[in-house]
Amino acid sequence: MVKGKPEAFCKVCQVHLRAHLTDLVTHAATRKHKGNASKFQRSTQPTLHNYGCTSVTDQAKIADMKLAVFIASHTSIQSIDHLGEILKELGKGSALQNIRIHRTKCSKIISAVVAPAFLTELVKDIGNSKYSCIVDECTDNSVSKFMGVAVSYFSLKKKRMITDFLGLVQVTECSGKTLALAFKEYLSKIQLPLSNLRAIGTDGASNMCGTNESFYTNLKKDVPDLEVYKCVCHSIDKCAEYAFSCMPSVITDILKESYNWFAYSAKRWDEYKQFYQTMNPGKTPKKLMSLSKTRWLVWLPVSDLILEQWYELRGFFEMKGTQRDGEKALAISKLYQDSSNMLYLLFLKKTLIGVNKVNKAFESTEADVTKLYSDLRSEVLALCARILKPNCMVQLSRPGMLRSDEARYLKEALSKPENLLPADRLPLGDAFAKAAQSEKVPIDKLNSVRHKCGEYIFTLCKYLLDKLPRNLDAVSKLRYLTPRMVLAKSARPTFQQLPTELAGSRDLDVLEDQWHKLGNHALSDVCPDVIDMSAEEAEKIDAAVFWAGVLDMKDAVGDPMYKDLALFALEVLTVPVSNAVVERVFSVLGCIKTRRRNKLQLEMLESLIRLRIHLKVDGLCCKQFKHSEDMINRFTSKMYLALNEGEFDPARPSASRSCSFRENSFDAAEAEDDPDEPDSDDLGAVPAEEQEEDFRIVSMIDATRFDETLLDTF
């Protein structure tokens, strides 16, 4: 403003102009302005490139990300220091010669670029859909306690059920209130609505799903419709533990001592190998397995290996018992000479085969949840039929899932001694009967074995019925959501038979109307690919795939025909039947955070787990890794600033750090170091000469602090 009037000013000519477009254009065309403007030689002005600063292209970022994902998937971060230099040396004359990545940059790509992008992608994919969470806690080898969280939901984008790693939360105690508070804070942090939480899966511990101040009851205050599902795998395993208490202690001795004899001596195993090959020319014995103190169903493969080599082991220990200092071998030999022990193992094999099969089915993330509980029902009924008289099983012969009224009936039947089969009529298996005859087991000892086996079956059935899910009635209705039942022309389930108690706030009238209309369609209307399938293949169509097809069905104007019903069915099918997926998370954690790498911090540990599991869920490896636009946008110099409070930043070296050696805590990148190797920290894309100059400047700035630290150290 000049004298209250708006004016323009030309910096080149140093004159005031009227602030009108016509005047500005006219002045720009004058000889005076052009002459003055030509004096500025912009072409000779140095650029940032002249000072060693170069822009990083997207292709270079993608190459760095692929290397970082490879490192996160297969090896320790320290390896990139050597791998990057090797690729640079071998790639002279190609794009590889410009690779500049070491463990600092690699660490930040993993923890501040790829892993956060994967989490953001997962949360966006869940969106406003209902989801279930599987939760468990563990303590690692550095005595840090974590709560692992996995999420199960139906992906509208990928058209399939997804069970993926959600996060790792560090906790100090595992009370239900503390875990619930940490869980809610984490969901709020990643912006996942707690109100959309459909159900939680736990291992059955009282702090997780008890009736008083548990993790479940604290969450239910915020989510009234929340359901809880105990892990069936943990329940079955616990039942096997209770049942094993009925077996004689010598069964544990023979399994444990046989393994211990060979476990720590290569000489003993070689002697047994020669003995075995003498009896079985051209064959090699299988290694024996150790028992597990927590996984009782592992006893099946352990006993199988003993049974396969029973006569060879019996002969070997008998031979070793006659030699000098063979007291222990003689004691083991006596266990093998008692044929009743073999009968016990044969009985356990027959009994646990079916139980183990059901347990593995529940551990799978690909199993059809509508069929899992039918398999569990079949196994429970098969076990009860081995201990109850036939007249007690007549009314339970119809197929389907085990309902709560059937469970109560079986419990009542087991409680009455007159309903139990006598020991001599128990079906213990054909192998059991043949072995008893061939080994000529005395009748009194045989009756004792039969009685113990009967106690085992009785105890196993009793605890299996007690450990069934508390919401058994709702779960039993899942079978009505299979394609065969939904589109049945006769004996089609009514709407009232569906698990509507799990519908939450959905309009039941809308669901019922869509249910009746859906029954008029054929399977080919829902899944067009079924036309090219055989009848047997069509019968095996997964329920989630079927309902995803129902969700895609459109009417004449292009609107979804059965959106509400399909979303309801897909939400119900996400129920967490086991927490095996969280156990796998802890297995990955154990593989990553080893004794050598026990100082990995939470951010890096969670990022490494996320990369490995997310790629596994998508069926990819590091070779098929595909970057996203979000990752490219995150890949800037700001990723080096993404540090937690008090975390050591290897990209900013200082002299004071060099005096502290390894007494202070440090971040994941430093945790990868070998104590015997010198540091080779990478300062991003800065040349080595500039790194040295920067280090000298920082050293001079921190000289006073360096001297104080040095005095304190000594």
C-alpha cells in the first residue's frame, strides 16, 4: 500500500507500478525490464546436486524396501550391512551400484515404513465390519510380558475370511482389568472401533473369561453384545491331562526313560541303530520324541514311536541290562517285558487318534467353522459309545452339532453306574485284543488293564462334556448356514433355527424376509463357477465362499439383494474357535527374540512379527512383496525421527555413546550387533566422507558432555 492505494513493486527494476494486470504485462515487455532480467544468470546457479545432495527415486525406495522385507522375513538386521555391500560390489555398471542401505536405514524401513503401512492397510480393510479378536499373554526370554492380539474378520475387498496379527501390547501384570484397559487403549491408538468387536477368543483362563473382573467382563461393560469363546484346543488338551491321571505311572516312565536313555549319548544311539539293523536289515530306526509337560496330546506320537519299535527296544534294553553298570537299562528292560504296558499304549493310540484329529482341525485357520463342531460332536459321541450301553445312545444317533440338552443328557447318563459297560465288554480295539492273545497276558492282569482303560474313557468323556463352549446352543446352529442347508428344497431350516441370538442390533424382520427369498435360488445363482464343478466338489464349497457370493448378488437396479443376511452370516462365521493363531504369534516371537537378540525393543519386535505373519496370511514371500503408495509416502527422512522416548538413535552418533559400551539399553538396530564386530551404522544416503565430517562436528559440540561421561565412567 502506498498512500492508501495498492501498488505492485518490480524487484528487478526497483520501481513501483499500478496493481493492474495490464500495467504489469506492459512493464514485463519493456526493454528496461528485459535488460535487467537478463543479468540474472539462473543457468549458472549451483544446484543441490552440486553439493552432493541427490533425490531418491521411487525405484530406489522400492529396492530398499524389498531388501528390508527380505531381511525381516529370513534373517537378522545386521546381515544387511554385508549384503548391501556385496550387492553394490557385484552390481557395478547397473542400478545395484547405487544401493546404500545398512542396518539403521533397514531398521527404519521395517519399523517406520512397511510395518505401519501393513497395519494401516489391515485397519482400513476391516473398516466398519464386525470383527473378532483372539487374545493371549506370554513372557519372553527377557522376562518381558506381552499380550498378543489377532483379528478375524471377513474382508469385503478380498472376499474371504482373514485371520491376521493385529498387535503386541506390553503389560506388567495380567489381571483382567489391566489387560482390558491395555486392549482398549491399543484399539483406540490404531483407530479400530471397539463397538464393532463381535467376539473374543481366549485360552479359558479365569483372568480372561471368568465371571468376576475378567478380561471379558470388563470389555462387556463397553460392548454389551460381546461373546466369549474358550479355545477348544486348550480344552481338549486339558481333558487329556485329566484322563492320563487314570493311567499307571509306569506308562509315563517307559515313555520318558526310553527317550532319556538316547537323548544325550550318540554312542548309545549308534549301538541301538546297529542292533535295530541286525533285526531289520536295510532299515533305520526312528528317533524317539520327548514328552511335553503342557501339550498332553503329544503323547500320541511319542507312544506311536515306542510301539513301532517295541520288540527292538525290548531286546536292546535286555541286552544292555546284562552288561556292566546296566542297572538303569535293566530297570527299563523290565518295563518292556511287562506286556500289559504295550496294551496300555495300544489303547491310547486307538483312543487319541480321533481326539488328535479334531484338535488339529480346530487349530487350523482354513477349517470350515460350520463343520468343526459337527466333528467334535462325532468324536464325543464315539467316545461315549465306548463306555455307555447301547440303549443310552439311541436318541443321539441323528447327525448335527452337539447341543446343550444332549450334553446334559450324556452327563446324566455317565453319572449312573448302571449305564456303564462292564470292563470285559469295553471295545478297546482289535490291536489290543490281538496283542493280549499273542502275549498271553494273564487274565487277572488283563482285567486290571481293561478296568484302567475304562476309567480313562470315562474321565475323558466327563471332562470333554464339561469343557464344551458355554454358548453351545448358538454354535450348534452354525450348521444351518452351510450351502446345502440354506438352499435345501426339502427340510430347509426355518428362520427361527438360525443363530439369531448373535444378530445384535440387526433388524430381524429384514433378515427373515431375505432368508425366505434366498431359498428360491439355486447354487449356480450364488456361485456361477459351480456349473463346471462335479457334484462332489459342489458339496464341499466353503460356507464363507458361499455367503460372499450371496453378498455379491444384485437386483435389477444393481442394489445388493441379500446384503443384511449375508453380512450377518459372515459375521457369525468369524467366531474364534481356538487361540492357536496367537500361539503361532508367540512361536514367531520366540524365533525372532532369541537369547542373542533378547534386547529387541517392542516397536521393532512387533514390526518383524507383523511383516512375517502378514506375508504368510496373503500367501506371499519376500519375492512377491508389493509396495503401496502409502509406503512410498512414508519413505522420507522423517522415518529416522520416529523414535520412542529414550530410544537410542544409531543415525546420530556421539562420543558420549562410545564410552557407555553395552551397559545402556539400545534399540533394535543395535541389538543386532555382534559384540566382537565394530559398528558400521548407516546415516541414510549420506556419503562416507560427509559422515566422518558430521561425526567430527558432533564430537566437538559434545566435547564437554564427553569429558563428564568419561569421568563418571572411571
